[in-house]
Amino acid sequence: MALWGARFSSDTNELLAKLSESISFDQRLYAQDIAGSIAHVKMLAKQSIIPKEDAKQIIAELGTIKAEIEAGDFEFKESLEDIHMNIESRLIERLGDAGARVHTGRSRNDQIATDIRLYLRDEISEIKILLSALQKSLVTVADADDQAILPGFTHLQHAQPVLFAHHLLAYVEMFSRDMGRLEDCAKRMNVSPLGAGAMAGSTFPMDREFVAKELGFDSVSQNSMDAVSDRDFAVELLSALSLIMLHISRLSEDIIFWKSQEASFIDLGDAFCTGSSIMPQKKNPDTAELGRGKAARVFADLNALLILMKGLPMCYNRDMQEDKEPVFDAVDTTKLVLATFAPMIESIEINQANMATASSEPALMATDLAEWLVKDGMPFRTAHHRVGSLVAWCNENSLALDAVSLEQMQISIPEAKAECLDLFSAENSVKLRDITGGTAPKQVRKQIDYWKKQLK
């Protein structure tokens, strides 16, 4: 009979037992569950709620159980439903009445709310390390190729020349904001629910602050109903992971395009590409494609958790057992992608000649010509119109912008001067953008040095 089954006259239906079990996936919470039990039992003994000798036996046996689990010698039983009951049943089996005291003053409701917070707190620390490693990889490649120029795109159309390093550093900035979201999430998550019980607290003289300190929490929850019934901390984390994966997906799209034969701006190391089962010549950027695809999976995990929680009344409902699989999947997927992407980025080899050819297209400097006219006193909208007319004239006459004579330029731009003919240089174009956040080599070097120091 289940530990909660005294009021029932028959065993649980076999199909319900199958539907109810979570040990197949929540066994990964064993370390957090044991840590929470040890802190709880220490508090119970300290408050004279259970005998100190019983507490010592429980703590020692929990250590033994943890060692057995880590050695693969612990038998998880589906009939015991979850990680809590598997561990508690083993305690009672070995210690009898002493082991039966472990659950005094708590419920599985506040127990799982504690376990998942402890687990995710640890996972956030690991994800931050992986995210930082990816940032370092981007900075390393930017540092090695800090003079390469490629066309920047808007609407997937050639727009203006930018440094390749500047483009990579854009993702470093995105991942930096992701890092901040993880840190914010970790702060809000680091609140102890233990002591909330099933929903209303406890009649025992519990020292919740002691337990919180033992487990490294910053504070305790101030409302027992809220403590056991919400998973907003998990939703917030999956939101943060979704944004990380969104940025991964956008980076993937750039890499896939850069590696295409149409662009041929970069190549990737063979270790991060795969071939075709039928076309011997293929070298496919599968790492980037899979990163882009895995983003959809993490988004789906977030959506599943939002849908799961949206209609639940106070307080705990068994629906919430379904929170763990999407959470575990999102965490595992994000960690694997981040771990794979850092070395993939470092494997990038750039084709500076192709980048230079593409970025030297004179039309990319049309804005430079318009801005020169503004500096010469012309209103910007007038300058924009004049240069647009010149571009149209060049298209009609099959001439590149840098192939027109001054007299031909003056057909559309009467105010043009000889120095306008020298504006169609990608190198000069990027150098002129020497403002904070601009793509000028001096500014990009400043940012590379900043991030190298920040990520050291």
C-alpha cells in the first residue's frame, strides 16, 4: 500500500499508477531531494520536534542512499510514484519509526517546490558558464579577424559595409542580456518554500529561516499557498532559455547563409558539418541547422508550461507534475546546443577575399554619399532623394556608382564635388562610423578589448 493509502479500501488502478508515476523522470532530482531532507531533519531536531538521535540516523542513511543512487545500486520503483516516496520508503524500510519521522511538518507539495528550485539554481550556474564560453568564442574569432569587412544586410539585401567582428559582437551583446536574465531569474528563484506544507503551513514550531540558510536560499516564501502552487520561476527560466535559443537561431541563420556557395564568406570545421547520403560533394552546416531547429523545441517547452499553469486554481494540483519534463528538456537542450556552438564558432575560417568583393559593391556606400551632402549643407531628405535619383540613373545606364564621372553625377546631384567620387570605399566607409557602437575599427577594437576583459 502507498504511504498515503490508509484511507483507501483498494489498491490504485494499474493504469492510474502508470499515469501517476513520475519517478521515470524526476529521479534526476535525487540530490536536491536528499539535501532538502537533510536540512529539514536538522531543523526538526534543533526545534525538538523529533529526537536528535533519530535525526542523526536519518541523515546518515540519506547519505547512504545518495551513494547507492550515484553508484547505480538503488532500485527506483514505479509503484512508489516519485523521487520523494522512493527515498522515504527506503528510509522507513531501514530505520523503521525513526525513518518515518522524516516527513514531519512537510508535504510533497513544498518538497517538490524546493527540489525544483534547488535543481534549477544549479542548472542556471552551468548554463551561465556555457553561455560565457560561447561569448568568448565569438570574441576570439572577432579578435582574430578584426579587419575583415562584409556587407551588412537589412531585409536580406545588401545595406552597408560592416566589420565581420562588429557583426559577431552583436551576438555577444545579445548573449550578455541573456546572462542578465538568467541572473535575475536566479535571484527570484532563490526563495525557500519548505515549511509551507501542503498549502497552509504547519502547527509545528518550524524554523524556516534555518532551513533556508542550510540550503543557500536568500529568504523564505511569505505565503504558503503561493509557495506550493506557482511555477512562475520555471516559466521565467524557460522564457530566458527561449530568448537564448532565439539568439542561437538567428546566429545559426547567419552562419548558414555565410557558408552557402552564394556567399562563401566562411567555412566551418569538418567536425561541425555532415555529408550527404547520396551527394558525395556535400558539406552541410548541420550544427547551425540543428541549433536553429532546437530553438523550436525550447519554445514548445515554454508554451507547454504556460498552457499547463494557466487554468489551475489554488493551490497544488496534480497537473503540476507535468511541469518537470518540459523544464528538464529545455534545460538539457539549451545546454547541449551552447556546449556545441562554442567550439563550432572557433572553427570558423573566413574567406576575406569574398567578403571584400561583396562589401566593395559601390551601392553599399550610397548612404555615405547622402551623408556627405548633408555635411555640405543639404537637408537629409533632399540628399536622400538626390542619391536615389543617381542610383536610378546608374541602373538605367548600366553603370556602377563608382564608375560615373563628376559630370554624370551632377545630372542627378548638381551639388556634387570631385571628392564625392572618392566615397565608394568599404574601408573608408567603416572608418567614418567612429562613434560609440559604430563599426569603425577603432570602436570595434575597443569593444573587443572590453569583452576580453569582461569574459576573462
